[in-house]
Amino acid sequence: MFGPVAAFALLAALACPNPASAQTSDEELFGEGSSMLSTPADSSKDIAGASLETTKALVFGGDITLVQSLDPWSGTLRQSRGSLQQNLGLNFDARPTDTFRVHGRSRYTIADSVMDGTFSLQELFVDLSWNRSVLVRAGKQAANWGLGRWWSPADILSLEPIDQSDPSALRSGPVAIKASVPLGLGQASAYATTQGAANAGQVGLAGRCEFVLGDSEFGLGGYWRGDGAVKPRLVGTASLRFLGIDWYGEAVGSLGSETQVVGSNSGIPVISQAEGPLFQGAAGFSWRYSDSEGRGDLAANGEYYYNGHGAADPSAYAALSSQFPTLVKSGALYPGALMGYGRQYAGLALSAEDLWASKLGLD
């Protein structure tokens, strides 16, 4: 078996092709127009840059969303449910020098009308740049590798699944050390993730390369963990624009699965985990149209997801549903195994906004 250092080097080599057409200037990669400087909260898509904007100030930001429903007959106010409606977000960003940055992001999820809830730290990291060529990020950080709207099998480092009621919501990231270097119009990144690790064998190692060819963007990466608790993975992503529509795809291959699957043997639950090569994939599109005369903005999003880690025969879940509480309570079955256990999913969203400049819309 590869040692951690050898495996890490192999992942970095697999993840980094060298496109001959990728050339750019220092200003494009390191200047104030970089994505890291314009949208610091969305740190997962940062392009490596060693010159951080110096503000010499601590900038705070945040947002709050509260939705309550009113029963017109009884006059009763009710708390709306779902993470989309009940959240308080806070973030800060400090850049005292052009080689040092501290960033944090948190969320308070409100559970009831008296504002009780739970606090979660989603990001807290330090950025250090070296020699205008290497950016090192250490701490709890977002690492959203995928492109999918509702399902994203390529997001192997994120700690939270996509919230399907609020697909664009930022998610909690792992505790990791990340090193990034620019590669022409892209970047190469290497990660050592220590989330939940008690010893060196539990440290996850990942490598990824992103690059641009014309109007298309591609990513190739991999993941390995010495104790096998998370199975090795190879990840590929692609996005392009064709016929006025943005298309994207994700493909993930793994050697086995850590996901529990429930089957039935004469009415008795059988819990197993798949072995051998497995495939997951997602493909989708996004389309936007703004009427030149201000009659409205139209949008459409569609996605298909194949989950090779799911159950081949999901009918067992309905037949055995009465036994699941006992299995979860005993620890034999993880609660997460009862969500997303199928193999094929599809979604479609249509919307019309600002109809006739009225701020009204349909979803």
C-alpha cells in the first residue's frame, strides 16, 4: 500500500494535466479582480493568488431571513420550516497585509418563534501567501468541488449535503490545510484534511487541478485516506456554454462505498456496503433570459443524477420501514442511510421574475 506521502504525490500527479493554451498575467491571477477578493465568503472557488488586498480593517457582514405564516382565521403566527427561511449568518474578513488574511463564517439556525436555535461554525481559516506563487490556507474551509445544483457527487470534501430547499446556500467545510499554485488560467490544489482524525492514518489526502480551455472549464482530482474509512475516489468535472445554455457534468469513480444499503432476506433487514468499482454521475443545465423591454427574467435549471452507491432494489426500504427506528437506535444503521438511497434522480426548476417590472415572479 502507498504511504501517505506517496499517495499524496500520486493524487497531485493524476489531478494536474498541463494545457498548453493556459497563459495569463500576474495581474489576472493576483490582482484585485480575483474571485478571492471580490467574493471572500465564497472561498471554495478561489483561484490561487499570493497578493491579498490590504484593507487594514476588520470587515463584518451578515444576513438574516425569517419567514412566518399567519392564519387569517385564528390570527395565529406560525414559524415556517426549512433552513432557507430561518437563518442568521455572520462573517468577517481581515487582510492586514498583502500576504495575510483571516476569514470566518458562521450560521445560527433558528428553531422556533422565540429565536432558540443552534450555532454552527462553517469556516474559520488563515490565508498565507509565499513568493507570489503559493497560497496556503489552514483551518476550517469550504471545499466545494462539484457543479451540481441539487446533487453533487464530486463534492467529496464537503461536510454537509446540498440543501435541496436552498441549493445555493454555503455549506460547512472540513478542517484542512490547502496549498494552491496557479497554472496559467487555472490552479492546482493539494489538501490534507484532518476532520475527525485521531492519528496520521485517518488524515485524508486530496489533489485537484482546474483549468480553462476556450469557453470551457475542467477539473480533475482524487482522494485517498489510509484507514479506508472513506474509499478512494477519482473525480472529473466539466462545464461549457453551448447554444446559449450553460451545461455541466460530474463523474466520480470509487473503490467501494462507505454508504450503508438495506436489503431484505425473508423480511429480515440485511445491511451491507458495496465493494468494488462504483460510479456516480450528474449532468445538468442552466438557462437565463432577460427581456430587453423589461417584461421579465426567465430561468430554467435541470439535472439528472445517477447514484451507484444506492440500493439496486429500493422496495426493501418501504417493506422494512417499521424496523428502521430500532436499527437506528441500536446503532446498526446510520440515520443518513435512510436518505438518498435510490440510484436515479432528476430535477427541473422553472422561474419567471420581475414580471413587467412589478417585482412579482413565479417558481
